[in-house]
Amino acid sequence: TIWWLSDRERLPKLSGVSDQVWSVLGHFTMFGLLGLAIWWALGMNSRLLNRERQWYAIGIATLYGVIDELHQHYVPGRQPDVLDVLTDLIGATVFVLVVPKLYARWFE
């Protein structure tokens, strides 16, 4: 989904929301979910400690954010942005560190 959206010249717009806010929310959420999915996948039959899983998940999601921005360099109408990578890092970090704790607190 991330690659497909990055490959579009124009992204869908949300009425009443600025392009900048929409971009930040999109990057934060998509890369947060990616980081969480990677964290979860690393826990399947893994000998990694939870802290190691967290670092790997955040790192891999952020690395994909860098690759995503490099990809956008070649898409007409799009340009890479370092702030997008920073937002990807923050989203992955928040989702990986916070969501599992909230889940454990509410559902276990």
C-alpha cells in the first residue's frame, strides 16, 4: 500500500485538511502500522528479546521510509522529503513502543 501510494502523482485529498497535515498523518499512521506488523512478525518463532524486536522493527520501517522517499524522486510530481522520513521514524517508534503496552493493559 505504501509503495502504491508513493507511486501516484497525486494522492487523495481529505476535504478541510491541509496537504501538510494529511501527509504527516499518512506517514505517521502507515509507517506506524508497518513497524507494528514487523514487530509482530519478528516475534513469531523468534529468539529475539522484546527490546531487540522493537529496535529491528523501528529500524526496518524507517529504512523502508528512506527507500520510499528515494522512490518518490523518480515519480513525476513527487519529491523526496527528509521530514517525511522523520515522521516515519516517529510513527514506527510510537506504534511499536506504545500499542503493545496498551493491548496488554486492556486485553490481557
